[in-house]
Amino acid sequence: MQAELLLDVQAVLGEGPAWDAKTQTLYWVDILEKRIYAGMELLAQLDEFVGCLAPCKDGNLILGKRASFVYFDIASSQQTVLASLNESAANRMNDGKCDPAGRFLAGSMDMNEKDASGSLYSFDGKKAMRLLGDIRISNGLAWSPDHKTFYYIDTPTREVKAFDYDLGTGQIANPRVVIQIPESLGWPDGMTSDVDGNLWIAMWGGAQVTKWNPNSGKMLLQIPVPALQSSSCVFGGRDMNELYITSARVGMSEADLRKYPLSGGLFKVITDVVGMPTFEFDQ
């Protein structure tokens, strides 16, 4: 499998790809540049950090901004705050996506990446429920095909944790480590899943996406990406077999940028699997 460059945009911190199946549109963000992209085009320049987004059932977007969840009207760029979060001024939202029932899950992190002051929230349209605390860098989220297991990454732990997931209430239980990432592969960042139940993880500092079986904890595949800081991935396309990969340039040395000049680009890999859908916000 080969990673194809789609857009050499040199994103500072490209992240959070989400596939809107209705419009066949890939949405993603550049967190530090406060930008939202629709495919290859800049959709919006915002006034503060945007960590993540998800499509809404009505065709618009929900955003995880610095310390709030915001409804974004695509046609007018109008923003409506849905929930304000009790977050430290040193924190911001990072990765997030919707669960199969339409709740928006998103996590926060210390912008200096030092303090375990982050949280993971679940927002049902009315109230933001705190699922986890003491998080360093809240990152990848994914669900099993039967929606009964939730997978989650707090990047510095180098672990993927699994939780029993109650789709009716949005509660998580019974945490256990199912994958331990070796240092040689990089840091586990954004994550998605396929219909076979395997997990696909972008490796920050590892210039690759890795595929794992969470039942055995074994790595099944490595896909090289010509960007050192591969940041996240999502399945899309008409047949849901295209893996879209975001990347970043932040913190890279001049030597690393010479070696990986396409860092910050948007990439695509044609796979031989069918990916799980991007769930919509429906509250």
C-alpha cells in the first residue's frame, strides 16, 4: 500500500479528519493555524484553536474549540456555542469524534504537553459528561464494529486502552490495555477502525500508519507515510476503502524537514479493507 500526496499544504498541525458520506467530503483541521478544510479547500479561518470536528446530521459541523463545543453553519460560517467546558487556560481541545449514537466525544490536553490536566468528554447536545481525567494528550478514539467496545489513546502512555461501551448511556467501564506501542514505531496519535475490528493508528514521529488487532495486541501492517509527524487517519471514499492521513510540521528540525519535505501534507492510501464510518452528531 502506497501513501499518495493529495495536498502539499504544509499544515502546522493537520489533524482530526472526518468523512461526510452524504456529501463525500473530507473535513479536517489545522489546529494551530485555527483552520477548517473541506477536502483540498480552506473552508474557514477561525478565531481560536479548533482541535476536532464531526459532521452533523443536518449537514453542518460540530467543533471542539479551545474550551467549548460549537455548532458551525457551513453556508454562513456562523458559530453557536453549545457547551462551555471548565478547562484550564493552559489547555485546549485535541482529538474528537462522534459515537454511533450521535454523541460528540472529545478530549483536552495541556498545550505544553507537560501536565496531566486533560479530560475526555461526552456531549449529548445538552450536557458535557466527563468520562476520564488526568490525561496528558487526549488522542485517538474508535469503536468496535458491534459498538460495544471503545478504544482510546493518551499518547504519552504508548497504550491503546479498551473500555466496555454502553451505547444507551454513553458510559465507559472496565478499562484494560489492549495494545502497547514500542518506542521504535513513534507515538500513537489519531486512530480509526475497520469493519473487521482492527485499529489503524497514525504514528507521530514514526512516518507511518500502523494496523493492529486489538484482540491479540499484534501489529498487522505498517504503511510508510512521507511525513514524519503522521497525526491521524480516517476511512472514506465511495467504497470506504480509502484511508486519509493528516500530518504536521510543528516542532520539526531543519534536518527533519529536509528529510520529510512533505510533512504537513494530506495523504491517501487505497486499502484492501472497508473502514468504519464517521458517525454524525445527532442530538
